[in-house]
Amino acid sequence: KAGQAQHVALERNRTGVATAWSNPDSGHSGSVTPTRTYRSSGGENCRDYTHEVVIDGKRQTVNGTACRKPDGTWRVLN
């Protein structure tokens, strides 16, 4: 669920608009929010994002960057 939400957020969301997700089997949930969109020096379309995850009631936040590869998939850099 988290991976699907991340793909949707990177692919479709405007900067600042979150996509929420929830896994009913594990009880985990979260959201992915693109925070910046830009073109890399190599010409790739890239997006910075924040992924918030709630596991057993504890919220964790991860910041990352992903760039679109020529085949249309997203490559997560960090």
C-alpha cells in the first residue's frame, strides 16, 4: 500500500498534495507528499517528497528524492 501511494503521489499529485494509504492487515498507515518538483542537471524530472508512516501508533517521517527514468518508472535516490 505504501509503495502504491508513493507512486501515485509522485506521478499525479501537485506539490504539497498528499496521498494517504492504509493497510488493514497490518494496521499501518501513512501519507506521501511531494514537496518539490524540478529537472536534474542530467535532464531527469525529479521530485522531493515526505513519507509519513504510522506503525503501532508511532509516527515516523522519511524525506526522499525520486527521479523519473526514461522508461517512465521512478528511481528513488535516497
